[in-house]
Amino acid sequence: MIHSLSIVIPAYNEERRLPATLAVLDSFLGQESFSFLEILIVNDGSRDGTAALVEEYARTHPRYRLLNNPGNRGKGYSVRHGMLEARGEWVLFSDADLSAPIEEWTKLAGAAEKQGAAVAIGSRALDRSLVGVHQPAFREYMGRFFNLVMRMSTGLPFADTQCGFKLYRRDAAREIFKRQLLDGFSFDVEDLMIAKLLGYKVVEVPVRWNDVQGTKVSMLHGAKSFGDLLQIRWNQARGRYRRS
């Protein structure tokens, strides 16, 4: 059983959604027994009241910590920032909208422990019956096409690299994320490539998931992700992910 956990939540202009997210986290985590628990909200240069909201909340909820990026740096930068600051023995990354319900983390934990994996990633593709609310059709099919191109270009076997719900053993997270070079939305693929190159076992686990309106992924970001796949292969070929 995992009793020491950090939860990393990247947040960019999430002032409206965060109160509901914090309430859900408190309700669920109050039912769990941890020897250590912290929740790291990483503010990615938000222009609204995200930082002030979390700072105020943390005053009365000591398990919460606010981390501020030096400006708006991207989701990949935010997750890396949180992962490298985390102090729990295991570190869970979750999107701020909790599109994958937080209680699904036990599926990741169970799979990692049972299979001796250092990384467990949530997947919408392994069992699509678990998707309660789908993305708009165009976005969903673009995601499937991206996954096809990703597997062909990187050789990674995963059916869904972009689900924002992943669990890392802390020692593995430190080695993986300190080598991450991309700051944008393709960081998931890069980190899984690094995990493979460093010899860490990764398991893919079907989880419940519901699309939540308000995605920060624009069409421009989506298009750039395809170019990032080439950058990942180039970085790999140049040996930029190797152990030092």
C-alpha cells in the first residue's frame, strides 16, 4: 500500500474551477490514511486570482503548497516543477479539472505495486466504456491520430499518452523529469520516452474519465505537438536523455 503521496496539479487561470476541485480533493483525501500527503498547485503565470486563491487556502489547509512558475511557461514546465519539488514517495499528476476522478488513483497505485512498475499512466483508450463524457468528435479523433503518429515515430507502445493522470515513484520521477526538455503539451511523450531509455517499467491502466469544458489546448498547440515528436526523436538520437 502507498502511504506517502504528493499530488501535483498544474493550474493556469483556474480561479473559477479550483474551489470545486479543492473541495473534491478534501472530501476524498479525508477518507484516506497517509503517513505523508501534500498537494502542490503549480501556478503557471495565471492572469486571474489563481495564485491568491491557493495561497489563502493553504493558510488553513497545511497539506497544500503553492508553487509559482517564473511566468507562463507551459504545462510541461509546470508538471516538471511540481514533480521535482514533491516530497512524497509517490507522485501523482492530475489535471486541475479532475477529468479523471481523483479516486481512480488507487487503480494506478494497485497496478504499479502488483506489476513492480515505477510509473503507472491513466488511459482513456484501453477501455472506452469508462469515458462518461467524450470530447468533441474532431478533438477526439485528432487525439487518436496523434497517438498513431506517436507510436510510429517513437516506438512507444501506449494507447493514450495524453491523459492527464499519471503516477510516478519519486526516485524515478526525479531522474525522468530532470531530463525533460519540452515545456509544452508533448511533455508526456517525452517523459515516457525517457522512462523507457532509463529502464523504468511503465504500466498503462484504464481509468474513468469525463471531458470538462474549458480546455487550454488550442489547435495551434495541437499542431505543434506533432513537430515535438520529431524533436523528441532528435533529442534521443543526440543522447540528450542518457544517464550522466
